[in-house]
Amino acid sequence: MPDSLIELNDIDLTLGAGAARVHVLKNISLKIARGETIGLVGPSGSGKSTLLMTLAGLERPDGGSVVFNGRDLATLDEDALARFRGGNIGIVFQSFQLIPTMTAIENVAVPLELAGRGDAFKRAEEELAAVGLGERLSHYPRQLSGGEQQRVALARALAPDPLVLAADEPTGNLDSDTGASVIDLIFEQRTRRNATLVLVTHDAALAARCDRVVRLRSGRIVEQG
């Protein structure tokens, strides 16, 4: 087994075209250990969300390498990368990203079904119960509060039992009390599963709960404390 679960080596990434072209990540190198919790912080536009998407395999860098559990993601085509991501990385977004025409249990079960899991709905029910939504299985997103929707999103991310939970401002659309309960749940579930957590946040107090804080500015890492 490699010492590091994730290794980013000299990552460069430019997004957009023409006058809108922006050099978002510049010579980023970072190692994340198995089971570690990392807080990615920095001002808006510093590249922290893009860095999260890059290490999760949702953005391909222009230069450098992303090595995940000993495997260079650049060697995978889009289909193989999607399969790899589905089995190894759970992602929670600020905007929940639930399918509005599906119930809570269907939202959680769909990725499992796509991965060929025969127990998709049983697993989905267990995960929703684990985040306190065992009585809300048949509710649609519009029938759920923001906090409940984020709990469904968390259950969906955790259902495949991923090695890494990647959370991009998971409390950004929630009030402070609801956000605090969601964060407590994220850390609780991470500990229970011994998953690696990479968390993008503007909240210094929240970042301080992580094992290590990585600070970005203008697309570069300026601190790895």
C-alpha cells in the first residue's frame, strides 16, 4: 500500500478560453494520507474548489499527475475514470445536486444501481437511516428542508463506502445551526468509516477541526499546517 492515499504532483490547470482563460491551479503538490482530514481554505477564487474537483477526478489537469491509491488517474479513459470515481470517492456539493423527480431513497440508490449493486435500495435505506432520515425515504427533495437535502446528499456520497469523502462548502446553503449539525454528522460518519475527508470551507473554526489545514491563494498552496 502507498504511504499516501492521494498524491498531487506539480498540478497545473487552466480553465476557459480566449480572454476568459484563467490559470486556476499553479504548480500544486500535495500528499494526503489514508484516513486524514484536510481543510482546504482560502479566499474566493483561490482555487480550492477546483483543487478538490481535480483530486476527485472531476477535472483533468493540464500538467502534473494525480495518483490515487497508487493509480495515476491520467491512465484512465473517461468511462474507467467514472467507474473508479464511483467506487472510491463520495462528493457532497454546496447545492445538494439531488434529482428533483426522485425520492430520497431513489436519489441514494441510483449511483449504486449504476454500479451494478443488487442491494442498492437496501443499502440506500441503511444509509438514510444512518443520517437520521429513516422516516423520510419516500419524500422528494422539495418536501425536505435544506438540512435534510444535504443529509440525503451525504448518504448518497457514503453509500458506496468510498475511501475519500470530498465536501465542497457543504454548509454554504444552510443556516448556522443546521450547518453545524450537518458538519457534526460528516465528521461522525467519517470517523465511523475511517474515510479520508477533504473539506473546502471559508470557516476557519470548521477547518481547525481537521488534522491539517491547506491554505491557497491565487492558485498556489501557501501553507500546509
